[in-house]
Amino acid sequence: MANRQTTKPADRQTARPADRQTGGSVGSVGSVGSVGSVGSAKPADAALHRFFHEAMATRFEIVIAGGRPGYARQAAQAVFEEVDRLEGNLSRFLETSDVSRINALAGGEPVRVGMPAFECLRLARQMHAETGGVFDAAIGPLVRCWRTDAGKPRTPAAEEIAKARALIGMNRVELDEKNFTVRLPVAGMCIDLGGIGKGYALDKGAEILREWDIEAALLSTGGSSILALGAPPGKEGWPVSVGAGADQPDQPDRSDRSDRSDRPDQPDRSDQSDQSDRSDKSDGSDRSEAPEASRFREIILLKNRGLGASGTGVKGKHILDPRTGYPAQGPVRAWACAPSAAVADALSTAFMVMKPEETEAWCRKHRDAGALLLCETPAGRKLRRHGSFPAAAKPDRAPSS
């Protein structure tokens, strides 16, 4: 297996300072912006450096607290190089990737893969087991069943759904831990790591930042996942905003972004959707909010935790339940908090599939995870909080942007 190489400057004191203008794939600014469904509020009194990079059909952003700008820039560049390498291994849209090679040989011989693909697949299979099959990175045949060849929505016949369901299930994927090989036992099966791969990339990016002795950073991808490493100096955590509109997809919070031009993110082409788009109580009990929750924004403090977001913000689009083959009957939107970004990514999809009561029960059994759900009720849309999902921060703890 090829190991990841991380190059650090020999003399950190002489690392060349970066200029403060954004340009190319890496840029730096002095404050935190927000990212799609999960965004970041602006912490005060911190020297922050932001860098961004286009990869995996979205925008990756890194905010580093403190330190020299040049050193921060070099560390961010090391992370982005790793993200590009991971995309080359994990993307099903690249013919030479490990995932594409696995899919091409479905029903045939095992495929020897690199460590990133193997680790990510192992985690995807683990999350499939822990969620009772609700999160399924091998759901592709079922997703295709609900689309026309042109990608338009359709309602398949029951027989078609039954045939597609016979081709799904991460529990059927054969992983050889000794030889690092992967095999799909039935022709027609396919893997898509889009619902967990971006979070996995953030986790690996955090590992690199730690190797560079960076203790406080915020890593995120456009609209779906975020990972908080440590906290800004003097703060309890990174202030992160979660929010949604009543009848439209979450939009990026453009506060404090006058220092650079925004480029529209490319669409997220993954997950279990039938189209491409994309007081806290530790005992797992929930808290319902007022009907005005259909439009809300709140700030939570995140430290050494991952946050994932999923939703069906576009009318007519659904997330499929692999247990039935039909659109899920879960919430309108779901946010998941977990020790890692990859797990949070997977859980945000799973919580969209589970009924709110199932999510509550799941969080009671897994105390290190939490959920925030935007649910339809006869009285309107309301919020439900489960497990260890952080409480909304008080205004004096998280200044608004």
C-alpha cells in the first residue's frame, strides 16, 4: 500500500508568509464564513486564516486559528493535496479510481485497492450494520430504479424495486482484510461512497493538521459536512450555524465574505436520494420547538466533533429507504453530530431515512451521537433534538455574524 506523504517545512519560523488575497485553489482571509446546510458563525478576537479548494464536486474550506499565515497556508495545501488523492481513489466518476474498478468487476474477481478505499468501505459497512441497513453505500441499483435514463424521476413497478433490492446491501460486499481486496459478488451491484467520502476526507485532513501541530481548525465541505478540530483560543468551541428555510434548500450564509468573490458550488452527486442534488439532553430525549421552526437558524459550539447535514430541499426529490425500496418517511432535514465527520455524514443520511422515533431510540443506544431533526407535524414543522446534539449556544457565547 502506498502511504500518504506529508511534507512539513524544516524551519517553521522561516515559512514564507502567504499573501492575504485569495487566488487559485488556496486563499486566506481573516474570518469564518458558512457552508451550505452547516455554516460557521464569526468568532471574535481570533486571527483566523481561511483556505478553500474545489474537489469532489464541492468546495472544501479550512479555517485555521492562530499561527503564521504562511505556515497555515502550507498546512492547508498539504490537506488539499490529500483530498485530491482521496478523490482519485474514492470517486465513482473517475474510471481509474478504486471504486470504479470494483464496480466494473461486479460479479467477477476481487479487486486489490489502496488503504483509503479499503478503510472507507470498511467504515461504510460498519455504519450499514450499526444503522440496521438504513445507511447503504451499495444502494446504487435502487437509486437508478427510480430514475429514467435521462435522470428524471419515475415511479418503478413493484417488480422492478424487488429486483433492485436484490442487488443492494453493504453487508454483501466482501472485504479481505489480509489482502486488501474488495469483491461485489453479484453482477449489477455498485458502490457509491459519496454519502461518507467527504466526511472521510475531512477526518484525514484533520490528521494532517495535527501532524503540522495545528490544534484549532474548522474543516468543511459545501453544504454537507463540517469537522471542528479543537477550538479558537479562549473559546469553548467553534460557533457553527445550522438552519433551514421552509420550502427551499439551505443557502450559504454570505456574511463576512466581501473579501473574496464566491464561485457557485457544483452539485453534490451522491447519497441515497433518488436524484442528484444535494436544552440538550444526553439521555436521548427530544425537545420540540415552535411551528416557526420551518425557518430557523441557531448556533451551536463544536469542538473535536463532526457535523453532517442531509435534506430534501428540492420539491419532488426523495431519499430512499433500502429496507423497503420506497421513499423514506423520515424528517424534512436532519443534522447529525458524531466523533468523526465520516460517521456524522453517514448518520445524517440514516436519520433522514429513519422515522423520528427510530432516530430517538438509536441515539439512546449511542451516547456519542446526536440528531437535530426538522419534522412535519399536524401543527407545522418542528425541531426535535436527540442524544448528544449540542444545545443552541447562548448569545454571549456565540456572537452572531
